Amino acid sequence: MTHTKPVLPAFDEVDHGIRILEEERRRIARDLHDGPAQTLTNISMKLEVLKMMIDSDVEMAKNQVDQLHKKVGSVIREIRHLIYDLRPIAVDEVGLFEATKALCTQLQQNWNVPIEIHVPDSVESKSIAPARQVALYRLIQEILNNMKKHAQAKTITLTVSQENDELRITICDDGVGFDPNHIPAGHYGLLGMKERALYLGGTLEIDSVIGEGSTFVIRVPVRKG
Ligand SMILES: Nc1ncnc2c1ncn2[C@@H]1O[C@H](COP(=O)(O)OP(=O)(O)O)[C@@H](O)[C@H]1O
Ligand SMILES: [Mg+2]
């Protein structure tokens, strides 16, 4: 009887994969901490104050209740947004580019910044393996979320092109720009994105000028179209 050895991924590949997962968890933890957890702590403190003044100043107390009600509403929206980011997406059903278009439509709606998206008909999601499409989608999602969070952009452009076996996704904003070589401690998003691109056998190039905006170029190998 012959035994075939199971094909295990190389160690540094496993290492890479684990690091990407850990970074993802760190980001989720940070988003929950900076967002809903902080707002809820604030609401809890205001409720303490409200309890003390409720008998002495009913009008002011009513006012506070209204404000706290609004704050609770904003926490609910924040949590919904985080869930939307995390939920499994239909990339494998509709394909990377359709899913990206849907993401852009959704982002534009609650962000009010137009996103121009150019995908030539010659580029097809089919030429990219399904798991790689999901990884690319997450990469695009994170770049766009960063633009939403940090760039103060007026417009965003997302352009897809393919030359032979290289797929290129370019995402530009015309916002405040930043120095990619001097990222403050404790921010691992960009690092994680670069790792993700390397994991796909490709690269992520970041070009940014303070006051003029930022350009992110993802390059990954695909099957020839
Ligand atoms: N599109 C962008 N425009 C301006 N600044 C950006 C942009 N993308 C990233 N940055 C800057 O790079 C820093 C690091 O980003 P990241 O690693 O994703 O961490 P985080 O989003 O948690 O702050 C951000 O804090 C921000 O200062
Ligand atoms: Mg980020």
C-alpha cells in the first residue's frame, strides 16, 4: 500500500495567513473599541448625571433624554455598519467586479462622496479564482474604508485594467494625503493590506502627497484573458 503525503502549505505561507487573520481580529477589536464601546460608555455616564438631576430639573432632564436617544440611534447605525463590513458577501455569486460596484453604490449612499468606477468589459471576474476574488474584495473594501475615515475626499476613482496576466486595480482619492512611510504606532491596516497583496502573489503600491490625495495600486497575477 502506498501512502501519499498530504500537501501542506509552506510554513511561511501559513505564517502569512495567520498574521492576516490576526490583523483582521485586531482591526475589528479596535473598531468596536473606538466606536460603539466608547459611545456607550459616554451614554452610561450621562445616564448617571441624568438620574441625579431628574427631580430638580425636569425640563433639562427631558432634553437630556432626547439627546441620549439620538446617541443610541447613532450607536445602532455604527454597529449595523460594522456588521455590514463583516457579513459574508456574495462575491462568489456575482463576481468580484459586480460586488465591488455594489459596495461603491452602498458607500456613496451613506457617505455622499461620488465614486467613479471603470471596469472594461474585457476584464472578467471569472479569470480570478473565487477565494482570490474575496481577498481582493476585502482589500478594496479596506482601502475605501480608509478613504472614508481619513481622506476627506471630494471624489474617489476606481479603475480596473488587465495587461496579459496582470490585473491592476487603481483607487485614487483627492483628499488630504498622508506619508505612508510615517504611520503612527498601533495602526496596522496598511501593513495588513500589503501582506494580503503579497499573499496573493502581487503588490500594493501606495503613493500619496499631503494636500493632494492618495493613490493605491493593487497588482495581482491572473490567468490570461
Ligand atoms: N486615503 C487616505 N487618506 C489620508 N490618510 C490615510 C488614507 N489611508 C490611510 N491614511 C492614514 O494612514 C494611517 C494608517 O492607516 P491604517 O493602517 O489603515 O490605520 P487606521 O485606519 O486604523 O488608522 C491612518 O491613520 C491615516 O492617517
Ligand atoms: Mg484603516
